[in-house]
Amino acid sequence: MKVVTIIGARPQFIKSGAVSRSFIEFNNTRPPETIDEVIVHTGQHYDSNMSDVFFEQMDIPKPAYQLDINGLGHGAMTGQMLEAIEKVLLEEKPDWVMVYGDTNSTLAGALAASKLHIKIAHIEAGLRSFNMRMPEEVNRILTDRVSTVLFCPTDSAVQNLENEGYNDLDIAIAKNGDVMMDASLMFSAFAKAPKESIPAAFVLTTVHRAENTDDPARLRAIFKALNTISKDTPVVLPLHPRTKSFIAKYDIEIGEQLHCIDPVGYVEMLYLLKNCSLVLTDSGGLQKEAYFFEKYCLTLRDETEWVELIDNGFNQLVGANFDVIMKAFNDVNTKKSDFSLDLYGNGEASKKIIEGLLKYK
């Protein structure tokens, strides 16, 4: 069996790392059956700190194809990826194309495969924010619709698909758990501190979503809150290159106590997650990783796909409202929740994906 894996953004490197390791384990233990994986990196994240370093740190196969498509608008980026991925698929002739999450790389890979009648496995399927202004929502909905097997991380993801009528379509739905949980278990032992000096106690923050960075009012409100928090509690912010450019564009103040550091690799992020007291983020993946490491999360968005974190009290939506952010931050010390709840599986998601590929081949 040959699988072409399409990746292009930080969370996808992490997720594919866990599955790639499971492919290698399968090949070592199940001869004569083998799974030949060909990794295609679209180049959507092209900063070396946010891309190449993941393959080095996680000891997974480096991409066979580097498409180097980045720095474009949504239409141009997706279109160029579609054209380039199609060429790869015509050359490789895979049995499956595997895509992750909800990026432009995800949609381009799914469209290219569907046009060539190649089976598509969508990892992290069925998630919905119900906000069609988010490019990620458009990408995930369209990808689900053209896929062959939808690997869902949660019960709510399965329910979303059933609500949309997927039981009446010739598309398989499989709940497999979350591959991010697999990755956290696999790689947490390799956590290491970033090169920059990190305070002993700190709040971990990331900001990169277009809904925040592209809106000067939202971005100013978020950084006003971060600056206020950092006066009493150190805030560590690995600064996404895109966010950094918008901070300069909008002339947003960065407080002296706000620890802005360069983007970090996965093992450094694991260190930050292990050692922080709280997470503030607009990242989907980091919301879950906070839960994996038993840290509360305040999400700088108006909605989230990970509704079970909200429902069970591990996460709170605070949007980009200064007063709401500050109230939630001040109240978080009183929260008590049972982090032993099994929301995302037990670290077997990657193995269940392999079982699904074999079942539907």
C-alpha cells in the first residue's frame, strides 16, 4: 500500500509525525504487508523554525517533495498547491492520499486526489466551528465531503457528520481518537527548553489566527490584556512571523514584561506546556495540548471546534475582549476539574488509522 501524506503547517507536522512512526512500526512488525509513505510538504509554513525543525526533532522521514508554495492569498496558494500536488500524484500513483486538519494544504490535497479518483483519508474530520468566515471551516467542510474515510477524533465530530447527513453518503466514518494525544505521549520525554531565557513561572500565549491578526481592534485588545497580565505574571509568547508583521503594521505596543521569543520547535513547545501555569491561545491544537498537560486554557476566539473542552470546564472562550480576558484570567485560579477524563483516546489513534486504511483498501 502506498500513501501520499500532504502536510504544510505546524500542527500537521506533529500529527503526521505520530502516524509516520506508526507506519514504521507496522512495517517492522507486519511483513510481508507494508505501507509505503511518501510525504509532500507544500511549504505553507516556510520558516525553518516552524517547519524543518519538526522533522529533525521528531526523527521522522523528511518530505520526498518540497513544493515551496507560501506567502500568497488563499486562492493563489490553494490553486498552486492543487496544480503541484496533482503532478506528484500522477507520478506516485498512490492508493491513498492522507490529509490533516483544515489548512489550504488540506483542501488542495483532497481536491487533487478527488479529481484523480484516489481514495482520501481525512484525519481530524467532522470538526466544526460553525463560523463560515473562518477559512479553516470552509477547508474542513469541503475536505470532508470529497473524502473516502473520515477519521474523527471525538464523539462530537461524529455527531456533526451525522447531523449533516453523512450516514446517507458513500463515505465511511470512523472514530479513532486524537493523533495529537499520540504525539504528546510519544515525544513528551524529548521536551527541552527554548534557547531564550524563560521565567520560572509563566503564562504561555500564542496568537496567529487571521480573525485576530487581520483585525487591528482585536489584536490591540489582546495585546492590551497580555501587557496587563505581564505586569504581575510573566507571559511567554513565541511570536508567529505573520503576527509579528501585523504588530508592526498596526503599531501595537508590546509591554516590557512581555517575553516575546522566536517561534519554537515542537519539543520546545512541549517544555513550555509542561512548565507553564496557564495557556492563552487562538490555536486549535494548543487548546488540546493544554488539556493533555493538565493546564487550563483561555481561547482567544469566539468559538472553538473542541467543544468538549468547553463543556467539561477545561477551556473558556474569551474572544478578543479585554474585560472578558482579564476576568477569566483572574478567575482561573478557582477552577477545579478532573483532567483524567478520556476525551481524546488513549494514544492509539494512529494505530486505528492504519486499521482503517487496511479495512477500506
